[in-house]
Amino acid sequence: MTTDRRTLLKGLAAVGLAFTGGSLAQAATALPAGKTLAANATLPLTAVVSGSALDSQFLAGVAAAAQQHGMQQQPALRLNGLDGTLLNHIHALAQDAQPAMLVGLVDDATATVLLDLVRSSGGRVLSQQHQRLGGDAVQLAALGQALVASPERVLPASNPQGTACVSFCCVI
């Protein structure tokens, strides 16, 4: 990770904490036993990606699962370089009165900032996995589908030469 990106993410974290008043309230980390989030198709679904080569296959899996479960999918949010638009959009979603589902595949620094913002806004992190993923389109699509269909059952994929990333599912 470059120094510029790390500095940006630290700055975004500080801004996010300022938006939420510095509250670090921890949210529940799981759904009630036996429940899957896909059963509640009324939640709008937003995918978050960080601009890597893995994004398109992951987003295809998310879209397929959203369509299969009749979920309303919002346009994907992408981290575009040194831009705070993504954080502002996540903050706006968190402040909206209607709950929304957020799934993502991002680098670990971005995941830390986003998940802290979700938690401090009262959201629930349903799953979070550190993974190393290669360019296997089937594996990436399956990960996207699993995060939407049953986030509490997603298992980390292992590819020693793959790209380090974090997949997550939240309700905000």
C-alpha cells in the first residue's frame, strides 16, 4: 500500500469519526440463529469495491444473487484513488432511516475504515473475512453470491499467490 493511500485512508477515518461524533458503539456481529439475510429481500443492496482486477467477477456474483433473491440492487460504489466520495456515500447510507445491506471486496485498510464507520453508525457487521484471492472468475462470483445469500456461512478462500483482500457484509 502506498504512503499516499494510507494517509488518505487515515484522513477518511478521522473524517468518518467526526461525522458520527466519535462514537465507537459496537454493533451485533451476527444475525439470529438460523436466519439468512437473503430472506429479507426488502433491503436495498449496495456493493463496494476498491478498483482491483477482482471487482468485475465479484460484482457479477453479487448481481446474480441479488436477482435470484429479488433484492433491489443499487449501483456499485468504487474507491477512486484519493477521493472521499465513497466514505461520504457510506455515511449517507448509514444516516438514512431505511436499513440497507452493504457487501464488499476491498483491501484491508479500506475495510478497516468502512467497517469502523458502519459500526460507529449503529450498523451490524454480519461477516468479515481476510482472504487471498486469485483471478478465478468462478471463485470470485461464488464469493459475491455467498455474501448476499448467507453472509454468516462464507468461508475464506485461499490462494497463496493471490491478492490480499477483505470481504464483508453489513446491515446499515
